Amino acid sequence: MTVDDEQRVLRDAAVVVDGDRIAWVGSAADAPAADELVDADGRALLPGWVDSHTHLVFDGDRTAEFEARMAGQSYAAGGIAVTRDATRSATDERLAQLVAARVREARAQGTTWIETKTGYGLDVSSEERSARIAATGADDATFLGAHLVPAGIDPDDYVRLVCGPMLDAVRPHVSWADVFCERGAFSPEQSREVLTAARDAGLGLRVHGNQLGHGEGIRLAVELGAASVDHCNFVSDADLDALAAGDTVATVLPACDLSTRAPLAPARRLLDAGVEVAIASNCNPGTSYTSSIPFCVATAVLQMGLSVHEAVRAATRGGAIALGRDRGEGAIGSIAVGHRADLHLLHAPSATHIAYRPGMPLTAAVWRGGARVV
């Protein structure tokens, strides 16, 4: 077996799992005795993918919007309202079933940890319901009431709703808050108000920023100490300097860039500047209806200029850092003693095959917390 962790590739290696943790990593010839043996037969073992940006709590279909975009219509934030209406109409049971099915699809391709957001309810009761479902269906839940200002509501009134009653309602179910700081969504001033209220409520911060053009999302995220700023398609020198000097992860979303026909996020430039980069799927019904991290990794290698090792690291340890889960006992995103036994065995001798054979079903087995789930 080849073990690919966040620092090195080990060949003829073994991993010993005890309960839900990794107990030992090293040469197979030196491996201690174990109760059960899984022979990888020369195949590669990776950390499970950590998908740090998804929108799984939704109902409805936006195929027509996708077709229009492929015909040349540019993407704008307003399509979120279509999903909002369908999601509000769905029962709790249906939404929970849809989330569970989407998580299973992600697991089948090696994702062992997944974050998801609210943001398709956009009123107090619907956002609270989405937060409850997100908390039970995914591993990390994020409040994204500031996804879009609903039609017919004054933007400042809506921001006050998000920062007050809506935040109070979702707070028991979520660990993070996010804001879509973008034209057509929330201004930098409104975004600051939302993020400040969320921080005061004890939530970690995330930002959708610089997706549709140059703006203040990246620098606002760094200034307020957000764990991650996501999209990052338009990055100025000042943005790059701010990210390099701070601790905010730049999360790139390759599948979304392809679906919206946007300029690919400058992942190569970000890495070369010393910025921590994560890769996530952005699975959502409008702009990236896929949870395939292998597809995103292959895109990052083939079109964004990353090496295979850089792309795999960004989709594992990078995602863990973006979620604050990369350190200590039970950490995720790398194969190391004491970390969660979240493992992804390939039908291939190396991770290179993910980009070398893009789109092929290369997942052989998946363990999550030491239990085999695929």
C-alpha cells in the first residue's frame, strides 16, 4: 500500500486503526499485530476528502438556469430565490432525506467530512429548520441567512433580521456563520454587520467573497479573522498581500468556476504567495451541482496549475484547516497517529490517477472514524 499524507508519500506502508483513531503509520514490515487485515494490494490510501463548502439543504431544480447560462447568460445571485421557494415548500422529512442522499453520494467518492450551510430559507422559521437539518445531516453546519435579500424586503431591515431573530433561532444548531459579500447580494458594510453579530454570538466566520468581481470580501474576511474566504476568483495584489499576512484560508471551488464559466480562481498564484488553499465542491443546485471532490482535484491539476500533491492536500488538510479541525486528537485531513481514521482507498497505485484518469470511478473503499462506509 502507498500512504499519501499531508507531508509525504510512504510506499510499502501500513496503517493501524484502533477504534476511530489512527494508532500507527509506517513500513508494512514493521507493523504491529492487528485483529483484522485489509490487503490494499499496492493501491494508494489517502486521507478522506474534507469538503468545507457545500449547500445541501435544498429542494427544487435549476436546470433551466443552467441551460440559459450555457447559452451565454451570465450568472447573478438572484437565482437563489428559485431554490428558496422550493425549499420552503418541502417537508422536514423530505429535506432530511435529500441531504442524506447527497451525503451518501459524496461518501461514495471518498468524502469523509462535510460542511453544509443554510441559506435557502431566508426567513426565521425556514432558516431554523435548515440549521437543524444541516446539523444532523452534515459534520459542520453554517448559518447563511445572508445569502440573498428576499424580494420585497428592505435590505437594511433584512440585515437586522439576520443579525437578530434569525441568528438567535439558528444559534443552537450551527458552529459557523457565512455571508455572500457580492454585488447583488450583501454590501461590505452589510456583510461586516452580519459577521460582527455572528462573532459576538460565538460563531466562527466564513465569507463568500470576490466571486463575481473585485471587491472587499477577501480583505473583510482577513480583517475579521474569518477561517475561510471562498470563491476568490478575482484577487488583487492587495487581496493577495492580506491573505498571505493573515490566517484566513482561500477556498477555491473549481466545479463552480466551470459551471458559471467564470475565470478560474488563481490557485497557483495563491499558493506561490504562501496562502493556505483549500479545494471544496460548493455542491448546490444553481452553480455547482456536484459533490465530486475527485472532479475538483482533477480540475485543479489540469486547469489551475496545481500539482497532484498540492491539489490532494488542498482537498484534505486544506479543508480541515478551513474548518479548524486540523490539530490535536481527532484531527481530520491527514494520516497521522491520533487523527480520526478517515481514509480513502483508491483503485489505483497513486493519487496521480485522479487527474491522469479524470472522471473514472477510482474509489475502492472508504473508512469514516474507523468504520467502513463504502
